Amino acid sequence: MNRIRVAIQKSGRLSERSLGLLQSCGLRFAHSKDKLYWYGRDFPVDLLLVRDDDIPRMLLDGVCELGIVGENIAQEVMLESNAGGDMTQLRKLSFGGCRLSLAVPEDSPVQSASDLDGCRIATSYPALTTALLVERGINAETVKFSGSVEIAPGLGIADAIADLVSTGTTLRANHLVELEVLFESTAALYGQMAKLTAEKKTVLDRLLARLDGVLLAAESKYVMLNAPRDSVEKITRLLPGAENPSLMNLEGAPERVALHAVCREAVFWEHLEALKAAGASAILVLPVEKMLA
Ligand code: ATP
Ligand code: ZN
């Protein structure tokens, strides 16, 4: 068996982006909608669709070699299992961003995180929250809640909560105020590397090279413009993350050249305005679909 299994969230905030990312790497799957196992068609990588909470355990138990899950959950399970087993963060991803924050009721006497000594904190991430509180010298008790953590203070079960926040709307709707961010999280690709055979390692390396290409392409832009021949150096310096542009002659305009470059950082309107001020014209910014370094 030289096939690799990747576990992703079946349905939730990470599902679509996780599947999309793997598809951008050229993976195609034979599947039926309700099945939890999708067979990789042209590449020996199969998918397991599961609850996100189960992914770290599946990696630690060797049920799958790869998994895409939030760092919040990965950290929680690793701390819970006393870092037993093997699970390596291979790539941090650009989606699933959120923060684990401390929050208290609007009318709470607690004004800052340091007032939480001796308090009870409701959270779905007790191991991670405890570790982060200890780091800050706060000695509080955590109470595990599997969902709807935000109702715990109202029920008199806890003085504060540590919960995932992205916009803060849920906190406000429950009359809670954010005290302090404990942990910033995104989705990440994790691997269970200990027992990989040489064949699986080869498949994994190929997949990671494609993934790096996709991640790099996502933030890169191909810029084309015309520039005065004597401003090429200045204009190249204004292009974010660009090196060694290609220069081409422009028929009938000997004093100007066409310049093409890959910019490996975001290109904003401010960059284009600066380029124009430096003499560039006919500036085009194009997305890059794939890239292999
Ligand atoms: P499952 O049924 O798979 O257990 P779930 O309800 O636990 O799903 P989701 O709400 O889909 O999970 O969240 C999955 C992950 O998305 C979280 O663990 C976290 O990493 C990330 N995330 C991003 N923004 C938020 C947010 N505002 N609230 C909760 N999770 C968020
Ligand atoms: Zn979950």
C-alpha cells in the first residue's frame, strides 16, 4: 500500500477550502456524496471526510498520514495526549483564521486577564487554555464545554469563557466582552511522519512540492508594463517581491521597453501608482495559477 490518506473536515468551516486546496494540487477523487472515503484517481492520495475534532487522533493513531485541521484543535489534542505520538505541522494555511480569546460578561468585575485568578473558565479547549493561562501566570480552573460556550456565564456555570472568535458578533450577541487574545489559529496541514515507507515519502514529497506551488502562486502576481529604458532599475525596485524581470523591445519606440516580472508579494494600488509616477504605462497585473520552483 503506497497510498497516502488525508483527513479533512466533512462539513464545516474548513471543508470547502481544504478540498479546494487539494484539488488545486491536481488531485481528483472518485466519490459519492454520502461516502466518507474518496479514492484518489490519478494520484495515490485518498481522502477521509470526518469531524475536525477526530483528525489529530487519527494522525496520532496512524489511521491517516496527513490531515488538515485548525491549530486550535491540533494543539489541544497534542497537549491532552502529553505530546505522545507523532504529529508534525507541515504547512500553515491561509484559511480558517480565528483567535482563542478570553471573554467575560459586560457587567463582570473582571477587567483584565490577571483578575481571573481563582475563576472558572468555560471552554472547548481546556488543555490549551490551561497551558496558555499558566504561561501568563494565571491560576484559573477550566470547565469543558463541547458547544455553546458563550452561554456558560449566563447560566452561572463559569465566570469567563475562552472561545474561538473571528468577528466578535457571537460575543456581542451574548453580552460578553473580549478581554485578551490567548492564541491565534489558522488551519494547517499536519503529517504523521514516523512510519512512512520510502514509497509513501516519495508521494508525500510530490504532493508538498505541488502544494508549495499552489501556496506561492496564490500570493504571486504576474506584472506586465511598459517603461522608459533608463527607468528599468527604479521600476524593478518598486515591484513588490520581484527579481530579474524580462525585458522586451517595443516596436517603433526605441526609448521604451516592455517589462514582465513575477511579484511574490501582494500588489496594491499604491504600488501601481508609484510605478506610474516613475514613468510606467500600460500596467497589467495578472493572477498566477500554478508555479513550480
Ligand atoms: P465538526 O462538525 O467537524 O466538529 P465544528 O462545528 O467543530 O465542526 P467548525 O465550526 O466548522 O467546527 O469550525 C472548524 C474550525 O474552523 C475551528 O476549529 C477553527 O479552527 C476554525 N474557525 C475559524 N473561525 C472560527 C469561528 N469564528 N468559530 C469557530 N471556529 C472557527
Ligand atoms: Zn468540531
